[in-house]
Amino acid sequence: MSPATDRRERLATARLYFVCDRTPGGRPLEDVLAPALAGGVDVFQLRDKRAADPELVEAAGRAGALCEAAGALFLLNDRPDVAAAVGADGVHVGQDDEPVAHARAAVGTECLVGLSTHSEGQADDAAALDVDYIAVGPVHATPTKEGRPAIGLEPVRHAAETVQRPWFAIGGIDARNAGEVVEAGASRIVVVRAIAEAEDPEAAARALRAAVERRVPLGPA
């Protein structure tokens, strides 16, 4: 199986996507990421806008090793050059980041490219772009997306009806409200604080994954 096929098959069955910086909740990355992976995270994105390049590369090396050992996908946020340099599984870009075409050119066809969308129109427009998945949100207001208003559940329902590739609901999702997001049609979720700030990251990940799997048949739905 080629790396491209393997990555896209794993993406198709992914359910729980975790994003954090080098020091989630003020703790060493390993202290949060390793238990989160054990609890069911199957995609991890390192997002650290403040890190200098050497710091980002060093943290990416540690995160990539943990993800590889756990069989999880590892992506970098907004740095396709670093993603390519460290051998990450892909890169995630936002609406205001480097264009998708540039990100794809940097990481190549065997890696994943993800895109944030913040409206039904942006989700529709993504159909014409060379991306492997999209994120839809923020469903709820969240300090991790300062200045970005919550879009609610309607775009989640729209994505469930129209998007023909893997997509994840994102934005203020935790174990308390994950059920309503899944009921709106999401079969995959992205979380940040719900794991990064959890006292027990493994238990938090297990609860979040259970919230998705209780309502969604396992498989590439």
C-alpha cells in the first residue's frame, strides 16, 4: 500500500482529531499527547504560532514519533515547508493562511492537506480545491479562534448533506456538547481545550470518542 493510500484510508475512518501547541495546558507535550493517543485520538495537529522554526521542528519530531507509534496521523498547522521537512502526514491551512495550491505543492500528492471553513459557502467552495478534508466551524465560540464568531450547527447539517470528503466539526466541542454536534450530522470532531486542559487527557479522549461512536457507525461514514 502506498503512503498516500494508507494516509487517506486512515483519514476516512478517523473520528477524534486533537490540536495543541508544544505545551498543552502548560505541560510537556508528551504528558498530554501520549495519553490522548492512548484514549483514542487518531489525528493530531501541532499548532504553535509562537514557536521559532527550530522549536517547531523539535516538537514536531517528538509528536511525530508518538503518533507513528500509536498509528495516528500527524499534521502541522500552516507550515507546509516544515511538514515536508519533518515527514509529517500532512498540513492544515486556514482561510487566511498559505493558499491550498501552495500547500499541496510543498507537501506533494502523498501527504494530506486539510482546510478550515467557516461558512456553508466556504465548505461548498472547498469541493473545487485539492484538499483531503475540511474542518467546519467554530460551532461554538472558543478562545483558540479569537475574533472568529461561532457559526452554530446549521453549517454542520449542511456539510452532512453536501460534503463528499471527510470533514470534521470544530470549535468549543467537549464531552458535554459533542452529542448535539454528532446529532447534527458530524461523524468526526476536532478538539483543543477539551483534551489539552483536561486533568486526565486519556479519560477525556475516551469520553469524546465514545460520544462520537455511540451515535455514528464505525467505518468511513
